[in-house]
Amino acid sequence: MGHTLLRWIGDEAVLNHFIAGISTPVLCLIIAVCIVVLSKGADWMIDGVVSLAQRTGLPKIVIGATVVSLGTTMPEAFVSVMAAFMGNPGLALGNGVGSIIADTGLIFGLTCILAVVPVNRFILNRTGWVQVGSATLLVVISLISLAVASGEPMLTRPVGLMFLFLLGAYLFVTYKWAKQGGGMNLDEDGDGDEGDPLGLGQSWLMVIGGLFFVVAAARVLVPAASEIAFRFGVPEDVIAATMVAFGTSLPELMTAIAAIRKGHPEITVGNVVGADVLNCLFVIGAAATARPLAIPPNFFFFHFPAMLIILYSFRLFISMNKDGRFKRYQGAWLLTVYAVYVILQYSLNMGGSGL
């Protein structure tokens, strides 16, 4: 029973076969319910994070970078490890890299355009370097593998284990930084009107419960929407290049929208930075540990460059913003790079590369 449930959650073919047997009106109803559940789950999660920050004294950006990002990247990690086990390791690498590009380009870009986003220098000058550094390390190791491999370049099990070790070190160091910066009031502008915080147990329940609903609804919504699009004649490669790539970052997107509506954009900053680190060290690391990952040629001239352009732009913006705020034009630049990436992915027929 447990194995069947795991296959249903983790195996795209099983989930898609189940959804293909449902009538179009029922699928439309399922999509509507999923959107409501996503929205409500994200609201609960943000309320829980704000209350948790008040109760523990940790900055909201830190909780966003650890608890929330761990939860929102869990679907990518689970699907990627399952894909590697089931003999489709290419999906795992595409999932991780594609999610980094979507999180920073689409989600953070949109957040900068829609809200005034504070630059928490104490946190971002540290975790921001881990974000860029882990992605750069992935590319450097891939290039070394390309140079020395006699056949197809691979991310081996020792590389996966090293990434998981670095993940543990990152989480520990982030906690230490949070304790150092927690009393500095770096990102808690306007907290005085929050009202009384919830109890600690209730705060955790709202964060974990909200995460569960966001992740579960996203897991059903994306294949359901893809099936509807397919029935209306949208080509499969277009669905792969848009719906699937967008869908892996749907939990982060809903979290960002809820955080902006409730006036806490710093939670989105933390979630995006944390999710990028986790997609690299956790998603790709766990998948490579499960089974060595082959690196397709198009990653070297297309996906890796897009990822590095977006991440180094983000890093540059952190150092540029001396007034402590991200600018709208910076969000517009990130969003433009993401849009060009998606358009090129489709036009160059790269939709099937596992993103």
C-alpha cells in the first residue's frame, strides 16, 4: 500500500494516467478546488511564519530561507529522487536547475515589480553568496566532468554526497547567523501592528499544515491543467516548456503572492534564496546520491548559462542597493531573462530536456 502511494505521488506516469481517466468538467472542478486550496494554504503558512518570527525572535527572512524553502522544495526533491530511482535521472537535473531559474527569475522578479522588497544585508550578504556559490560549484564540477569523462559527463554519487554534506553545513550556519542577527531588527519593519502572536504549537501547525496543502494542491493542479491543455489541442512540447516548468515553482509562487498581500515580502526573499540553495544541494544532491546523473549537452550552452546570468544579476543587485531596497527595474530584468529563457527553450525545441 505504501509503495503504491509513493508511486502515485512520485511517478508522473501513474499520476498522469489517473488524471487522463477523469472527464473534462470534473478536471475543471479539481483545478478550481486546487487553486482555492493553494491560496488558503499559502495564507495559513505566511500567518504561521509571521507568528513564529515574533515568538522565536528569528528574522522572517531566515524562517523563509529554512522552514518555508525546505517545504516548498520538497516536491522537487521527492520527484527528482523517484525519477532517478526509476531510471529517468535527466529529469532530476532539469528539475533542480529549472526551479532555480524560475524561482529567481519569475518569482523574485515579479515580487520586486509588485512590492517594495527590503535588502537584509546581514542575511543576504551571507546566504546570497551560498546561493551563487552552490550553483557555480555545480557548473564547475559539471565542466570538470565534461573535460575528463571519456563518455557522457556525469554527476556521480560522491558529488551527490558532498552536496548533501554542504546542505547540512548551510542549514547549521544559517541558524548561527540568524542567532547573531536576530536581535538586530534588520527586516522586521512595521511588526508593531501584527497583533498578538499565536501560540508556538499553533504557529508550527499553520506553517506545516499550510505547506502540506500548498504542495499537495500544486502536485495535482499541474498535471490536471496539462491534461486540459492537451485535450484542447495544445502541443505537448509547449505544455512541457510552460506548464511543467512553471508548475515546479508553483508552491514558491503562491507563497510569494500571499507574502506580498500580507505585507511581508522579506519572506519571499528568504524563500527564493533558500529554495535556490536547496534545489542545488538537496534536490540535485539527493538525486545524484540515488543514481549518478548524466549531464545532457544542452545544459552547458543553454540551461547553466541562463541560471548563472540570473543568479549573478541577483547577487549584483544585492551589492548595488545601498538604500536597502530592491528596485522595480531589477525585477523587470530578472523577469525578462526568465521570459527569454522560456521562449528560447520552446523555439529551440528544448522542452523535452527535463525541465
